[in-house]
Amino acid sequence: MPADTARAVAPPADVAAASPRMHRPRRRLRTIGSYTLLTAAAVVVIFPIYITVVNSLLRPDQLVQQPPPLFPRTPQWHDYTAAWTTGQMSKYVATSAIMTAIIVVGQLVTSILAAYAFAFLRFPFKRTLFLVCLVTLMIPFEVTFITNLDTVTSLHWFNTYAGLSIPFLATGFGIFLLRQAFLQIPRDLQEAAQLDGYGHLRFMTRVAVPLARPSLAALAVFSFLGAWNQYLWPLVSTGGTTPLYTVQIGLKELLGTEVSQIPVSLAGAVIAFVPLVILLIIFQKQLVRSLTAGAVK
Amino acid sequence: MTATTVPAGPAPPPAPERGGGRGLRTRLRKEAALAYVLLLPALVLFGAFSFYPFLRNFKLMLYETPPVPGLPSRYVGLHQIIPTITSTQFTQSLVTTIIFVILVVPISLLLGLALAVAAHRKLKGMAVYRVIFSSTVVSSVAVASVVFGTLLNPVVGLLPWLGINPTPPALENTTWALPSVALITIWQFLGLSFIIMSAGLQSVPDELLEAARIDGAGSWTRFWRMTVPLLSPTIFFAVVVSTIYAFQAFGAVDILIGNQNAVRLHTNVLIYNILNTLQIESNPGAAAIMATVLFLIILGLTLLQLRFLERRVSYAR
């Protein structure tokens, strides 16, 4: 259909050939227009982050200046030191890093194992059990956290890494994503491996997992983002005299109302945001893949 | 016992099958056993942290917490449900959440679509623009709240300089508190919206738009008559996903407004109300009832999406 339309609409070859030269000034104008628009949009989108970085480098008296400085002429780095040490961001970052690592690794392992079973093995209730895994995606965490809090408390996991991470170690999304990836692997390959004497575990670790690397990366990035940024669970499942706060909850603690405290909390926000910007720049493709997994077939 | 040699060594694999039903049956049984072992970790975790709490939520709904702390909760059956969902606090919270969703979803999706269309042309340096437009997707609610908390600050931010300075300040103002929280969420959603819309645009055949252009259709016409209809499955997906997310958003309220002011400033969104009912009022029964309402809303949205996806599959031949 599309090809037909295109052919029917643009038949005379000489006109088509002439048009680029005729429209060159107009096209350049359009390109300039596009760049102007894109740059303006980019400035608006990035402005909140930019001004946060600038403000985190200002002295309190510069903060209240009018008009507000849009560039730090004498950058003050001591608010970063303050956020990192007295603001305890170092502790929060470590907690978040450990919790995130446990969740990412755990989700990868449980998803690989379950997805392998669904993709390569025959067993009774396969369809039912797969549906069971998918149904978990429809149960919002906002419903389950009430009881999970009781469960974690009765297991003495309140305010521990176990409590922070174990409820998230399995994910229906991960199982679904990896099953799709495993199903792409040609059957012949499995038969060939079997002839070579590969058992299932060897086939999984030597063939299936390496071939599913793009999906594994997408899942890893996705669960990293979710774990690092989650707010509700760390908020309710930590506390007490030596609270095991993650970066997100730490930021809430850091947020003061006094003007002198503002650059410190802004520095904290920058510290919390930087790892994710690096993640985005390196793994943009994988992130996009995982975020649009349900949108584009 | 006899089958232990089957997986090891390059013994002719079809042999057990040909050798009769017993070898095959043993192999199938071993395969099933392996499958269940592989599924075990995920299923145990789902059972403990998804299905059990989901079911227990219904049980919690039937028990009332007495107003005096320390006393055991009392079975009241279904009698607690109607008073809870008709209480002004809950209905107000539901209305607040719906207004919040209506503020956030259309604006963030339209802006995301606009950015995606702008970034669709193949130009030099587009990769940089794409990173910038997607960047807010990695921002957590806490980061976004700290960032905008300062931007909306009555003394420090840009607002006093621009002369836009409501009294009381935006985040302490009954009119502007909810739009402020919505603004933060819109900014936070923009990246996701851009990413989804861009992925959708890539599936729209360029030849089709090019043909319309040669046909003399202006960019405005092309956008509304071609891009948007062709993108409708993507837009629908984005609407459902961001509506579900918006129903679950509460972090900015917790960080910037707090439980003392949330009700007064009309920012007591559903999740925040559930959280405070659970933690401050120590009333798990009422919290469970409200959580069930939220679950039903999200379930409805998810089913809507699934039905639509099914229809889409049948359309595509």
C-alpha cells in the first residue's frame, strides 16, 4: 500500500530530480528552524537540572540575588563535601548501591531460570504457571506493601538489606522479556547442543544466556532504574535509630527549609542523579528497549 | 535410576524414545522436575510478596482497628467498607487524584509527542537532543522534588525575579500546590513520554508521510491527519501507562508538602492517603479498602489496554 501510493504520486522523474536544487534555500531555512526549535526545547527540558547544578555551587547570599546568577562565577564545592559527609550522602549512596546490586542480580537470575523453563522445557501446567507470572504485573505494589511490611517485620528484616531487596527479587516483566528472547533461539541449536552432549544447565549458561544478552542488558538497566529510584518501599521499610536510608529517602532528610541548607540538598540531588545520567548515556538503547517493550511488538 | 546416563555422553538421543514409553516417560518426568526447580525461586517470591499480600488485603478489609492503640483488631465483615469509601477524606483524596491525573497525563503526552516529532528528522547532532529529551526519565521523584522545590522557592528561585510570586508561596497555597506537584510530575514523565512516542514514530513508514508531503499536505495536516492516526496504538499505550503511573505518584507530595498540610492544600493523593491511614492513623483495615479501590482502577486500565492490544493484533491481518 505505501509503496503504491508513493509510486502513483511522484511519477515524473525530472521534476523529482529538479526539486532538491529548487528548494535548497528553503530546505536550509527549515533546517535552521528545526535546530532553533530543538535547542529551545532542549533548554527548557534541561533548565531545571542546569539551574540545580548552578545553585549547588553558589554561596547562600548569591542564591537570593536578583536576578539569579545563571552561571557560578566562583564555584563553591564545599556544599558537595557537606552533603557527602555531614549530610551522610556517602552512606545513602552505599546503601542504594548495595540494594540495587542485589535486586538487579536477583531479578536477572530468577528471570533467567524461570524464562528458560518456559521457553525450553515441557512440563504440566506450563501455560497456567506462565499466566501466574504475568498476573503479578497487574497487582500494584501499593496494594501489597501493607502486608509486605508486616511480613518483613515479622521476619526481623525491617531496616535491613534483606527487607529492602528480597520482595523485589522476582519480576513477571523480566520473565516475560527473557522468555521472548529465548524463544528466538533456533530449535536446531538446542538439538545440536543436545547431540554434543549438552545438558540443560550447560545449554542455558553456554548458549541461551549469551544469545539473549541484549534482552538481559535491557532487563538489567530497567531494574537498576527501578531499584535506584524507588521511593515507597524504602520509605516505609526503613527507620529507627540507625535508619538504613537509600539515596531517595536521604534526599528527603537532606531537604531543609533554611536558605543555607538549600545548596547542600541540591548537591545531594546532583549526587543522586549523576549515576543515572551516566546509565542513560551508556545504555540508552537498552533503556528504550525495556521501556517500550509493551508498546511496539 | 537407569536413566542417569541419558543426558551424559553422546549416546544416540532418539534411542530412549524408540526404546518404548518408559524411557521417554522418565525423560519427560526429569524435564518437568527440572522445570519446577527452575521456576521455584520466582514462584516462591511471587507467592510470598505478591499473591499472599494481595489475598490478605481482602482479609484486612474485614477487620476494624479500635481507636485505642494496643487493642486487637475486631472482625466487622463488610461493615467497614461503605463508611471508608464514602468518608470525605477518601472522596476528596480520590477527586484530588483524578484532577492530578487529568493535569499530568494529557500535558506530558502532548509535550512528549511534540518533542518526538521535532526530533524525528535526521539531522546532525540529533543523538544529543534525544539524550536530553529522554533525560528526565531517569530522574527519581526525590530528585525532581528537590529540583523543583528550589525552583518554586519564594526566596531563592526564579519566581520572585520573574514577579510570579503567589502568597502564600506556590507549595503552601491551596490553589497552586496541586498544579505545582503536577508540574513536577509532568517534567518527570516527559522523558518516558518522549521515548514511547519516538519508538512509535519509528514504526510509521516515512514513505507515507513523504508521499503526503509531495501531494501538497502541509506539516500541520500531515501531523494531525497522518502521524496521529498512525500513532494511535502508541498514544493509547502511553495514555494507559502514564495514567497508571500518575495514579501511583505521591513522592512529591510527601517530600514537598508533608502529611500535616496535604489535606488542607488539596494534595492528599490516593497513595499518600493510604500511607498515612496505615502509618499515622494505624488503620490497616481502612488502608486495605482504599488500596483495593486503587487496584480496581489500575485493573480496569490494564484490561482496557489488553483488549485494545488484542484488537490491534486482529487488525494487523
